[in-house]
Amino acid sequence: MIDMRMAIQSIGISGGFGQGSEALHQALQAGQVEPQSAAVERNGKIDRFPCYRAAIDGLDEFIPKRALRRIDHYSKMTLLSASLALKEADLLEAERSRMGVVIATGYGALKTTFDFLDSYLDFGYSCSSPTHFSNSVHNAAAAHVSMQFKATAPSLTVTQFEMSVPSALLTARQWLAEGRVDQVLFGATDEYCDVLRYCRKSFFGDGEKGPMAQFDFDRQSAMVGEGAAFFVLSGDEQQTDYGYIDTVTLGNHCAAPLALPENDFIIAGADGHRACGQWYAETLAGKPAASYTPLYGSFPAAAGFDLAVAALSLKEGRHFAAPAASGDDAGEDGISCLKFGPGGDYGLIRLSA
């Protein structure tokens, strides 16, 4: 086991609440974000539903428009949040040959993947879109980040669905501990697409029309979201503005039941998915916990947004009032971000000031 803390140097983030850590801060202070309305045609009928979409306004401030022509929304969203994280860390003009890139995603480039499949079905093998294909591979976003910012140390995309964020953080810590890199540009990103809505509607019916009820574990109430959250992580404990990631734990609650830290403030990744609810109910068992998912929606990489909320809380030395919470005691020792998957897999990320 590696005994090493990662210092959080900066945050860059984009979601349904806006762009930048200040936008997230304002959403946390307001305690709510109004979801957008979207519509998908389904079997000749219009399916309207609430969702949290992320804009990419301001990306051309960092990257020329001509360099973005053949880059899809998934990678643009990723590039914007990576740019904001580098800007906040004052690293936009720095030499980045010892900066690694690690990206966590549960879905990958969903829309581009389905666009590529459509081009294959419509035009066959010889005329399917090479642009869609190159952007559909899971490491495309990490490659764009590495190329645009000349971060020439290793880059990697990690996908383990709901566990993608803690799993990718283990890789980032390993690289820093081994001295392969001096810093890691770490991101969590997922995008929405109409096929995803079609699937969620098929699986969950009308259970995703909101409002979200994260601690009503027997009811499906998730609302789909998208976005990207980036962090500059360092093994140098002096390089922190947001506290430290102390430990990252992955496991399965059936094989090895999770015991939560006694005096931590728990940020639960509960997002209204009934299939995961039983694990939160069993583990929390009445312990105080907060959930901020109504500010950005339900998607696997939202665990990165929970991490951003925890980092902002450490920076300000206070806990933001959560849109949903159970219990009153906030805890004092540190902050633990808890995420469960439907099979009992869990990730626990513990942070401290």
C-alpha cells in the first residue's frame, strides 16, 4: 500500500451549473441548480425530460478555433475544464514535460461512438467516418489534452463505470509515488447523448423526471447530467490550495464490508439510482451524510464533482449546505467521498486540510 498524500493544487470544472470553480461555488451557496429541459423523439412521440448539460463557452480563449474543428463535444468539454485547472494553477505557460494526464470516464465519447456506428451502417466500412472513429476511442480526450498542452509525460484513460474516479486516482498516486511525473492533470468526464436517454428511459421508465431524492433509496429519481472536473495534483505537499487526498480505497461491500471513518463528513455519491441505494442505506445506517448531486446530475464521473465539492469545502473550512442530507452531525476530522456501484462495489476517497 502506498502511503502518500496528493496535494490538490487547482480545480477546473464545467457542468450544468456553469463553468469554473467559482460557478460551482455559487451553486453550492445557492443550494440548487435548475435543470435544463431536453427532448428526444421516441417511437414517433416526443419524450421531454430534465437534465444537466455542460456548455463549452470560453474554450477558444485557451485553444484556437481552427484546432477545435474536428474535436467533438466530449473532448471539448474535457479540454475546457483542463484549461481552467491549468489557468488556476498558473501553469498555462509552464513547461509540462513532467506532467501526466489521467482521465476517468464511465461512458467515454458516447455521442461520437454512436455517430461513427451510424456512419458505418449508412455508408459501409469503406466510407464510415474516420473523424468520428478517431474521436470515439476512449483515450481520445486524454490525447487531445496531452497534445494541446504539450503534457508529454504518460497519459491514460481509466474506465470502471461508477468506480472510474477512485480507480483512476490510484493510477495518479502511483505515478507520483514512483516519480514518473511531478504533477498529474487529473480529470473526470462524461457526456450525455440521446441514445443514453433512450436507454435510461427503457430501463427506468418515468423514474427520471425529478426531483432527485437521493436518500429515498427505494425510489428511482436520478436525472441525467454531464460535465468534466479537473484537478492539478502534486506529490509536493507545499503545492496545495485545496487540501490533500489522503487515501483512496476500492472494494466490494459483499466481500469486505466497508466501515466508514467515524468522525468524517461524508459526501455520498447517491444520485437517485435505486440499484445503488441499498448499499448506501446499509453502509450509512443512519450516519450523517450529504449529497450534492442535484447540482450536476447523475453520471459515473460525477464522483469527480463530489471531489471538487470536498476540495472547496476544505479550502473554505466549512461544509456547504447540501440539497439533500441525512442526520445533523457534520463531522470534524476530514471529508470522505463515498461512491457505490449497483453490485456493491465501492470507492472511498478521503481528504483532509
